Amino acid sequence: MIELSSTRRIILGNEAIAFASLSSGVGVATGYPGTPSTEIIETLMKYGNNIHVEWSVNEKVAFETAYGAAINGAYALTTMKHVGLNVAADPLMSSSYTGVEGAFVIVSADDPSMWSSQSEQDNRYYGLHALIPVLEPYDPQSAYDLTIQGFRLSNSVKHPVILRTTTRISHVRGQVELKPPAKPVLGKLIKDPKKYVLVPENARRNRIEQLKRWEKIQDEVERLNEFIDNGSKNLIIASGISFAYVTDAINELKVNANVLRISTPVPIPRRLILKAVSRAERLLIVEEGEPIVEMQIKDLLYDQG
């Protein structure tokens, strides 16, 4: 039994996400079981008081239940493994058009190397496709912190947020500093068919609002990333758990390099990247999965001439 009032505990990355959700005031949590995501809902079922937690019949139902709560002002969380987001792709796209009234965090637990899956698709692509920001932790503490930041960002800009984990983040244990649970934010029924019924007339209007929110999101994500200046002409940009790998490699190999830790692979922190690159002669980009960050950086640097 984990005492939530305790300051520091050794827990799984998935447990950290669950406890961070409770600390954020989550009122509705849904999911469909599948490694490496399952422990999030299991932990919320064990420790969540006065909130609605459910295993849904599939990922689309899980997504729509949490989405429905979020558009009515609740703080909502939905969890699934990476291939499960394919099942929920239809409401995922719509949620970016409508936005939310409360907060909505979507956990996509990706599985590089396919330890328990039929594919190793990189769901950061969904963030690019749907214009939904993606947060990516590198250890259990950052999984906890970024979950809290995800709820804050979602509520601030009124837009869904994807938290992309990978197997090593979900199932590694580490020290995490816990905060007490917050009062659940449950919301109340909001009727706004002109916003939430996506017939073409409404969707066209929502598209404009979506793009405005995306501009704000691009500014907001800058503060979630970190540039570590070691006075080197070598620059390593690392996203998610790759930052942990890079840190270990630098320490073992005694390499001198500046490091830019990316916690928001979608959208990338453009200003911070330009600042870091301007000081570098050599650049290495490290990420787990497809070259999502690399592709955006190439586009950014090309546009800068």
C-alpha cells in the first residue's frame, strides 16, 4: 500500500501517471487494458476516491467517455496502448476541433521493439496529424511531472493533450516525489451544439479556433523543455527516454556536449532549438521510434535558411 501523503516513493512510471492524475484533480478515468498501459487504470481503481474509473469495452468507448466528460468541464484521463489509439482515431481527430472545457489527457503507451504488440508504431505522428500536443517523459519522476503539466496545459488552452510513454518508462521503477490528491473536478452538463456537433458549418468555424489554440500551444510548450549548456560545440537533442540514455552515455564515455532535453516532441520548442543550434558545430538527434523530432528540426532549420 502506498501512502499518498508520503513525500517520496519508488514506483512504476505507470503508477506515477496515475498518482499525478489524482494530484491534478482527475474526475473521470477510462481505459482499455493492454501492455504497457494497464497499471495506470489499475492504480486509479485502487487509490482513486470519489472519481469515476472504468475499464471500457474498447478504446473508442474509453476515449469517448473521457472526452465527453472533458467537454462538460471535468478533468479526464484515458489510457490505452499505442495500437489502441487506432481504434479511437475518429473521436481523437474531432476532439482537436472542438477542444474541451475542463482538461483531457490521452495516454498512449507505445511499445518500441514490440515486447507485447503486433507493431511498434510511433503515436507521436497522431499529434502532428491531429494538431494535439505530445508530452514525452524520460523517467518516472518526469512522467509524474508531465502528467500534471498535461492537465494544466489542457485546461489552460482548452485542448486535449497526448502523453506518450514507452515500455521502459511505463515499467521502470524510480523515486517519485508525490503530492497529495486534489479535489476531483467533475464538471457539469454543457449544451453547445454549434461547437460540439461537427457538421461542416460548425467544423469550419472550429477549424479556425483549433489553429488559434495551436499557436498558443506552440508558445506554451517552450517552458517544458531544457537546454543544458556545457560550453561545447557538440549538441545532442534527445526526446523522451532517449535523454536518459544520452545522459548515461555522456557520463560513461566522458563526452563533452550540450544537451537539449525535449519533453514536447510535438510541437517542438522552436525558439529553444534555434538558440541551442546557433551555438553548435555538430548536431546529433536521438529519439525512440520514428524521426519525429528530427523531421521537424530539419523543416525548422530549412525555413531559417
